[in-house]
Amino acid sequence: MVVIALFISAGSSFAQDPSTTGAGAAGVKERARKNMTEEQKELIKKAQEERKAAREAFKATLTEEQKAILADENLKGEAKRDALKALLSDAQKAMLESNQAAKNAFRESMKGSLTQKQKMKMREFQEKRKERWENLNDEQKAKVKEAMQKRKQKGKGN
């Protein structure tokens, strides 16, 4: 599963590396896509569209109180999740479970479509990413984590 996630999100993880900037970060995602078959590209495109539709459907079910929790700048991470979880209806919980099941099914379908060469490249990528992380000092790791958090927050604005 980790291998699949790396394959799909290769661009974002390299973009988080302080040593990769500009075209280098964007180029990783492009190189990953070049190594995919047309079937794999279609699987990803379809899954992205389905996830987007599922997110929109879920957002449409949120109450004003739930929206207020999501908008609360004072709540962060786990506290925000816990506060929202406490207010989810059974229907919303079922929707989230269904979305997770679809995500897992996608991972399995992608996993089944990988060639040995793709699996090998992903393992190499994972090892290099781990090595780069281990070679960062605490200050660099903090900067990477901060950039990841900013990206996450920026993505939620869409």
C-alpha cells in the first residue's frame, strides 16, 4: 500500500524536500506519469474524479455547526478531527466508510496493475526519500513539516 501511495504522490513528496525546487519538484510527478501505462493513468484520473465527487457530496451534508468546527482556526489536527467526529451523523459516518473502502479498492487495483520495473522504481524512490529525510537536521525537518502544513491548509481552501 505504501508503494502505491508513493507512486501516486511522488510529486508532492519531492516537493516537500527542501533540496528540490522549481521544475525539479514538478518534474518528479511528470516522470512518474511517464512510467505509467495508459490503463494506470485512466485508473488515477477516474479515482481522482470519484474522490472529488465524494468530497463534494460529503461537504453538502455538513451542518452549520460542523462547518464552524472546520473553519475554526484555533482547532488543529487531532482536536479538530475529534470535535468533528463527535458531531457526525450515522449517514455521514457511513459515507466516510464508503469513501475509505473506495480508496482501498483503488489502491488494490493500482497495486495489481504495477509492473516489476515500476515496483522496483518505487522501492528505490522510497529508500531515497527516507535517506534524504534522515540526512536533514532538525531545523530542516521543521521547515519541511511547516511547508507540508501550509500546503495542506492551502489545499483545503479549494
